[in-house]
Amino acid sequence: MLELTPQQVAALERLAAQGFHVVAFPLYADAVGIRKGNCAALLGPVAGGGLKLFGEPCYLVDGNLSVRVARSGKQWFVWKKKQVEAVPERLAELERFTEELSNLLHAEANM
């Protein structure tokens, strides 16, 4: 079970105040899931009480973390046998999510 410091819990509360939701992804018990809209990321604790991105943020497919793949000249977000096309709107949402989360985590690191 992941143990968080009071500083890390406070950082998650600040993310929640910005519209992010803490979620559990059972396959990643050593990370904290964070979600906003149709996008999610895994966060890991760092020494000193902060949080950092664990891997790349992704688009959710049926509520699950996906990977982006290229097939038949198109980009897709895939989870198991399900896939959704990485159309410009989805890519833009993922880019906004990634930028906002990165900015907030960077601000946290400088507090």
C-alpha cells in the first residue's frame, strides 16, 4: 500500500481544487491515479514529499489507461481489445491535461 506524507496529501488536495480527481488504478498500486475529463496520469512519490509523473499521461478508454499506437496510418488510443481514434479533439484534451498537470506539479515542487 502506498504511504503518502502530509505534504503529498496536501499536493493532491491542491490538484483536486483545480478539478483533478484522485482515482485508483488497481494494476498500479504503487502510484496515485489522477484524472480530469477523459485523461489520466499516474503520480509517484519522490523523496522530500513531492509528487512526479510516473510514465506518460494518457487518454482513458472505458475508464482504463490506454496506450497510443499507429495502425493503418492513423493514431489510436488502445486498451485491451478496445480502441478509440486519436482525433484532434482527443489529442487537444490530452495536451491540455498534460500541460496543466505538469504546470501544477512544477509549481508544487517550487513551494
